[in-house]
Amino acid sequence: MNKPHPLYIGLMSGTSLDGIDAVLAKIENAGDTSLLGSISLAFSPELRKALLDLQSPGPNEIHRENQAANALALAYADAVKQLLTQNDLSPGDISAIGAHGQTIRHQADLANHLAYTHQTLNPALLAELTEIDVIADFRSRDLAAGGHGAPLVPAFHAQQFDADKNIAVLNLGGIANLTLLPKDTEVKGFDCGPGNMLMDAWIAEQQGHTFDENGTWASQGKVNQALLARMMTDSFFAKAPPKSTGRDDFHLEWLQKYIGAENINSEDVQATLLQLTVDSSLQAVLRYAPQTQILIVCGGGARNTALLDLLKTRAKEIFKNSLDIMTSDVFGIDPQLVEGLAFAWLAWAHKEKRPANLPAVTGAKGPRILGACYPA
């Protein structure tokens, strides 16, 4: 039987709901992954609103969700076609597409096989439109085995960022998650709190922008230490891994609960939310991997200069200059594309029948092959 082509496409649309990252990856037999091309497409306002509205309960959800799943498949297919054209490839050149879908619910803590996570997408339609095998629904198999189904990228991080130093990878998407890669012990990882999500939600409500470019608005404010202290009391931050989170836990109502009746300038709230992301992330590193020497930052938050500057400043204070912070650019990968590459790798692992979860990360009973295949 012929070995599959080593070319895969990864499709990622994250919790920030900003759009689609499509990556073309070459994956060798051992799993080493190299980026060959990429394209990023913003969601249309209509699709973004449809997906955002599905983040909380509402009327006629089944119909609205299926319509959004179809629309997302169409948008994914457009990204794939543009990526193929850009790289002078045809569908037959690609082994499979790894498609994350859009998370609209994540309830991983429910007991007695009641836990679930749901990423909306019509993968059958995506396979039909692209004429390429689609691997999707990566999280549910891990949940069935008692895990959280998240985070899934640590296995890829372990493959990609191997070094003889104690490394941690901080992915700053809508949610912030950590992968701990100590040189002498097993890989660990977990969601550590909000990344860009609360900042995005706050500036959207207050100014109508989808995100705070370069943290400019946050930089105009002053951290409200009392608000920061109240938010840091949330039980999620103290909870031991394995743990995962999402919009189910961190949202505008959550923020308003901690603001309460206090009259705080809106830019000060934004500055405080930026500090929350930085402090909760670094406190997680300090608590679970104080020996970390290098912190690799990726995700859209790596492009927020105010966030990155504060991360470096606070790291010097907390770790006494023993922690070097750099973006994944240093390793030749655009920070925005790391997760897309991870889902290309997860599609490869599925095709190779290789377990791709890490039980020490997710809490699953054991290694499992992730995803479901929708043949072209």
C-alpha cells in the first residue's frame, strides 16, 4: 500500500473568533513538521456574529448552529482553495485536512460521562467541497476516555520545540494555555486562564473594535489593583491541572460580576485585563514549572506589543531574570500559525493511527487516536 503524501493542511479558528488560519505543512515519518505556506482570512461580519451568538443559549439553536456549521465549512473550503492555488497544488497532493471547527461549548468538568465539548463544523461538506479527506472532532475521543479534550497542542509542542533546556510554551489565543517541556520529566500542559478573550470582549462592548491592536488602549489605562485581586480569586486559577476552560467560564458577565458597583474607567479595566492575562500565566509557570528557562510565546497575543512587554517586565520581577521570553518566530514559526500547524500534525497522527493526546495533560485514562475521518 502506498504511503500517504506528507503534505497536510491545518485549519484553525480559535476562541478569539477573529478568522481562519490555514497552513500547509510537510510532515515527515517521525512527525517532524515544517511550514510550507499559509493564508489567514477574516470571518465575514455575518459569520462572526452567528458564531458569537452561539456561545450562549438562545432560541432556535439547532437550526442556527447547523447554518453556522455549513457557513464555516464554506469559509474553510475557500481558505483551502486559496492555499492550494498559492502553492500551485491540487487536492490530490494533500493527504488530509485537520479542521478544528469553532468551539461553542466546553463542559469538560461534568461527571459520570456527562462531560462534553462541541466544535461546530460540517466536515462532510468540507470534504465534499475540497475533495480532500477531512479529520475533525479531535477533542471528543479524549473526553470519552475521561480527559478534558484540551489542551491538545502540547503533544505537537513536544515534537516541535524539543531542546535540552526546560521550556514552556505559552499560547495566547482567546484562552491562554501552557505546555511544560522539562528536559528530565514528562510533558504537562493546561489552560491557565483568559488570553485575549476578555480584552476583546471589553473593547468590543466599549468601543466597537474586535480587538485592542498592540494593546494601545490598555496602555492608556492604569491597572486597578483591587479589581485585579478580585478576579484572581476566581476558583479556576487555584484549581490544579488537568484543567481546561473557555467562554463558558470567562465572559463579560464574569467581568461585570467582579467590577460590581465600582466606577472604573473603561481603559483602566482594559489595562487590568491585560495584567490579568500576564499575571495568571506567569503564576501558573511559577507554580508548576519554576525551573523553566525559556518561555516561548505564540498565538495572536504574541503580536500584542503591550502584552509582550508587560510579560517580559513581570517575568524579570517574578523569576529574577532567570526566564528568557521569546516568540516562536525564533524557531521559524509565525506565532499566529502554531495552532494551525498543530492541527495539521493532529491530522497526520490520525492517518498514522498514532495516539495524539497526552494523558498527563488532559487527564484521560490513556493514549487515544484522536479525530474522525470524513473521506473525500
